[in-house]
Amino acid sequence: MQSWIPLVPESASTVSWKVDALYFYLSGVTLFFSLLIGSVLIFFVIRYRRRTPYEIPRPVAGSHKLETIWTVIPFVIAMTMFAWGARLYFEQYKVPENAIEVYVVGKQWMWKLQHATGQREINELHVPVNRKIKLIMTTEDVIHDFFVPAFRTKADVIPGKYVTLWFEATKTGRYHLFCAEYCGMNHSGMIGSVIVMETREFDDWLSGNVGSTTPAAAGQQLYQTLGCASCHGANGEGGRGPTLAGIFGNNQTLQTGDTVRVDEGYIRTSILNPQAQLVTGFGPIMPTFQGQVSEDQLVQLIAYIKSLHAEGQTPTTAASPATTAPRPGASPTQNIR
């Protein structure tokens, strides 16, 4: 799809028109003052040119009123740009709670995506129209950048951490997906598509791709295989480590006295570098799993831990992601270590 404005991509998300409005405002201000300054400069060059070799110009007295005007007006314009841009930035990067989660792993030179219901895709992402989509992204190797021009959303995907990005498509269709960060010799081939579908079509697509193990289910199997349950039982029966039920999204107190929020990045660090942030009341006995689990497996373990609910809570269920987004439990308990 292409916008009616030359060189401008199709606008197809809830924030794309807001980004365009700010962009055209900045462009308009720049064009206006460029023409104004250029015109005044040409006028002054002609009007006050030296007409005779020995002409002496008259002294020009300062004007406090003029200086105030050309100070206040640019200041007001600059503040509108800052306030408008800051508001739009926070809107774009504050992820809604009811978004459908999709896990994304970048790799030279492809995008690997998996839905919370288990469906896997390579360089393609199927989503329903008019639903908020949350991307939880990381990379196996170098820095990549997830960029969908039609949605006006992009974010660097950085090794060793998780980056979140969200969008809500407003039009059905197929939209280009690019890696916008040079990542090697085949960087130009790291492209894909986001396919926005009507809700019924998306439900049919999901039902036609059944049989895939969900990230949470795969994470549970890996959790048992790695022996995590011997220390971190579902309800704290391991004894040597804290329970993980209901931990995600809550704050945890460390031995240093600091407080951290348990999110995807914190859980990842806890698995790969357990001694980095020790929890109050537990010793440094957990071994590192650095080099033993891949990025895909880390995503699965995190999805499983997010799916655990504290005792007494009822997990949120849904017929399909098209109607209800999965939400983790939210009850204060102990940390992953």
C-alpha cells in the first residue's frame, strides 16, 4: 500500500497519523523559517548594499522589543515541539496491558516470531485488525531493528536484553517489515511482512495452524528438564529457592536493599547470571545456565514463569488471542532466585 503523498508510506496504525502530524508540523516550521530568513536576507542584501565606495552606514540602535519577540517566539515553538514529541513518545512506548503478546527473536538474517498460542512464523507476522499487539523482542547475535513504516513504529533489538514495542493496525493488508540497523552483509535481505487480517480471518488462520506447542508449555517441559523444580517448586516446596508463582510484574527486594521490578529482562538475567541480583533471604547457590539455553529457550522459560499464578488466583483464559489477550498473574511473592 502507498500513501497519496509521494514518498510517504501508507498510514495504517493508531499512532501513524499522529507521527505524520508532528512530522509535517516540524517540516512546516522549518520551511516557513527557511523561506522567511532567506527572503529577509535577500532583501537586506539588496536594500542595504553599498552604493558608493566611501558610503558610511548609519548606526543602528538596539530594540529590546524586537529582541524579546525573536526570543519568545522561537522558545514557544521549540516548547510545542518538545511537548508534542514527548507526549507521542510516551504513547508509543508505554505498552497497554491488554495487548496480544508475540515473541520475536532476530537472527542474521531473519525474524523468528511465535504467538502466545504456539504458532511460529519466519519473516511474517499475522495479526488481527484493531487489536493491540505487544512484541517482546531480542536477538541471537548482533543489533537489529524492527521497523514497520506503515505503522510508524521501530525499535532497536539489542543482544542480551528484551525490548518491547506495540502497535494497533487500523487497516487490513500486507505491510513491509524491515531491519533498519545494519547487521551484516545480507542486511538488505532481512525483510518480511506484517499481514493484518479481519478478526474472523485471523481466527481461521490460528485454527489452521494448530498443533504447535505454546511457549509456556515448551517452557514448562524445559523447566522440568533443567531441574528447576527441585529448588523452585510451583508453590515453593523446593525449599532452596523461592516460588515463582505470581512473581511476574511485581517488585522484589534484593540483598543490597534495592528494589527491582520482575520483567522479562530480570528473569533472563536471573537465569544466565544468578549472582547478579540476589534476593533477600536466599543464598548464591543457583548455577548459571549461560551457554546451556538458547534465546528461543529463554523465551519459553520466561513465558512459563509468566503463566504461573499465585495460590488462590484464577488464570486468565481465552478462546483465542483475537478476542482476549493473555495476562500474567499479579501477586507479590519471591524472586526467581
